[in-house]
Amino acid sequence: MEMFFRAQDTLRSFRETKLSGFRPITEFFDIHRISRPADANQAFSRITHNTRYFSGNYMIIISALAVYALLTNTTLLIALVFLIGGFIAINRFAPDPFQVGDRTITQKHLYTGLFVIGIPLLFFASPFGTLFWLVGASALVILTHACLNEPGVESEYAQVDEVA
């Protein structure tokens, strides 16, 4: 029960800190503010402003792409479930050595067996390809949105406040 409350507190603090920058969908997809930047300096300025302003929305995009990547790469999903589930099962159900016939099985033996099976399975699931796809797809979506979306009027006032 204590673990449930700890997880709930962690989720609450994550929501308060990371998702505090979440903006409404109507503001995020405002088609009236989409325009091509005049030059590279304006594009860089827009990217700088919008990545801070829409940080919560971009976190949700990255999370959705990560879930999509896991669901489409079933081998990676199975490997991760096997390794994480095996680690949890060994910690929960086999904290002490036990006898099987005339052999004593320890946690070290169980972890060795888990990793001998799980690491090659993880290797064949191409986690690095999935990770690189996730980074590339996230960067493409986020940088395109941040570059094409004009900052609102509030960004002009933010620069005045910083100077004063």
C-alpha cells in the first residue's frame, strides 16, 4: 500500500512540474499562427520560444511516439516485459536460496539465467534502431511545429520583462 502512495506522489509531482507547461489543444494547433519563418534567425527564435512554451505538449508527443514504437516492435516489448518481469519475480519470489534436488539455487543463478536468455532476446529486438527512430521522429515533429508556429503576443512581453 505504501508503494501505491509513493507512486501516486511521484505521478502528482511529475504532473505539477513537467506537465505544468501543457497548453490547450486549440492553442497548440492554432492554424492562424502558422507561417514560414523569414530567415534562420527567426526560425531559431521561434524554436527557442516554442520549445519552452509548449514543453508539456511536446512531452506528450514524445510519450505517444514511444508507446507507438513499443507497440509496433513486439519483439522489443516482449524482451522488456521478460527482463523487467523476471527481475521483479526474482526479487519477490526468490529472495532466499532454495533446493531443487541436490542443487542449491541462489538469486545469482536466477539472474544469470535471466540475462543469458533476456540479453540476446533484447539484442535481436533492435532497441537502438527503435531509440534512433524515436529521437528522429520526435525531433522532426517538434522542430517542424516549433519552427512554423509564430509565438503569440505574450512572447513580446516576456522579452520586455527580462530586460527590465
